[in-house]
Amino acid sequence: MSATLSQREKMYRAYCEFFDAGEKKRRWNPFSDVPWEKLNPALNTEEDAICLETFCGVELYIPDYTSNGFALTRHLFGAAWFEATWGYEESKHALVYREYLIRSGLRTEEQYLDYESKVLGKVWKLPFQTRRQMNCYGALQEAATYLIYAQQREKAKVNGNELLEKIYFLVSRDEAAHRGFYQRILQFELEEDHEGAMEDLAHVVFNFVMPGVGLIPEYEDRLEVMGVGITPQYFLQHGVFPLLRLLGTDRAELLKYYRRSKDRKKEAAAEQARRMDGRSAECRRSDPDRAGRQAMPHAS
Ligand SMILES: [Fe+2]
Ligand SMILES: [Fe+2]
């Protein structure tokens, strides 16, 4: 799907604003802007370790996220440059989690490296195939990630773990900014092509899964640990419904477009099947032997 001139212009301006705000307000250094001197291993639990390790694992797929993202966006300045800045910002998340796991003694270096090898032994693939669908996915996934990290930030605060609180504050602030960018682009997409963008949004909402599913070792077991994830109800209330409100839509409209896109796909599949049947019949009429030969590719 190629971008219109107005999409290119809007995307460029949105990226410039995202970049400018990031440079002025959100740049941070995992080594010097985090109060490592406040590290207190006595405050840590195995629950914290599992949360940090799982989050670190999901953040480790930067090479796959960015290579796939660039392939979808390279023709569009604002989107491709966002991908570059986004990748840089996300890269610090895995870095700071890794540092915390090892410096705190929650994991030895050997344990961490073994985990990292298992994580990177699998490859993340695009869950949706177009830039607009991935934009919808980004808005939802960043919202979910923000909510998970914000809960961890509160938990660290209650436990008096100032270091972990600061880490989750810095990382969740980045995720909130990413969510904001994707939401803004989604608003542009709706202005450009309301029906198409709504169908994509509905398709992504109803097929949404977090990036770690099927990749992170023992992911299902990890979800049993408090704080690794959020419940579907919490995600709907605090992630999905606020997004729909911001976009000026609601559940009823989303459902309408979801049904419409499903019907359209069914019709397309039926049409394809009719065409295939028609072609086979044509083929059999014009050369009955040829059809038989084609069914046996090694016979010629
Ligand atoms: Fe992240
Ligand atoms: Fe993010």
C-alpha cells in the first residue's frame, strides 16, 4: 500500500515532533541516569527476577522487530525514521533489565547468557502483514507494555525499591511515548481511509497477541507469576477502550467492521475457489490428458 502525499507529510511532521520531544524530555542513559548506588539485593524476590527476565526476553527481539519494521516502512520517511529512533529507545530497555538482573545477583551472567541464547534461538515474525495493520498492532502492544511496566513501577514504589522504581519509570515513559506516536498515525490513517483503517483495527484487535507468545521459554508458566502480564479485562478497560475513545469510535463500530472484513474474506475465498474450478474445467475440456499429466509433476 503506497502512501499519499498528505500521509507522507503528516507522518514526517509527527515523527519530527516525536523526535524533538524525545530529545528534549526523554533521553536517558542506563548507566548514568539510573541510581545504581541504591541497589539493595535484600529487596528482590524470585517473582521480580521472573518479571525482569521475561520483559528482557521480549525486548531482546530488537533485530527482528526493526528489520521487519524497516522492510514495511523504508519508502516512508517519517515511518522509517521512527523505526530507527524506536529501535534505539527499545534497545535500552533490554540493556537496563539485563544489567539489573546481573548486578542484583538475581541471575548469574551464565544463567542470563543461557536464557538469551534460548530467546534468540527463535525468530520473531510479523503478526500482521501491512504497515497500517502493524501500526494498529503497535498502538495496542505499546499500550499493553506501558500498563504492565506501570504496574511494576507502582509495585517497586510500595516495596521501597527506588532503583527498580526509577528503571520502570524511565522504560514505561518510553512505552507511553511510543503508544502516543502509533495512536497519532492511526488518527491520520482514519482520516485518509476510514473504512479500510477501521477494518484493519478490528482485525488486529480481535487477533491480538503479545510478542512473547510462542517465543519466550516457558511463557505460559511465566504468565502465572504476578505482574508478568495483565488480565484481558484490565487491557480492555485501560488499553483498548481508551484507544477507541481517542479515535472517536466504539466497540459496536469495531464489531461491525470486524464482521464486514470477515464476510469480505469469505467472499474472496469463495470467488477464488470458483475461479479455480472454472480453470480446471476449462483445462480438462481443452486437453484432458494435460490435466492428468499436471497432477503428476515427476511423470514427464
Ligand atoms: Fe520496550
Ligand atoms: Fe515501546
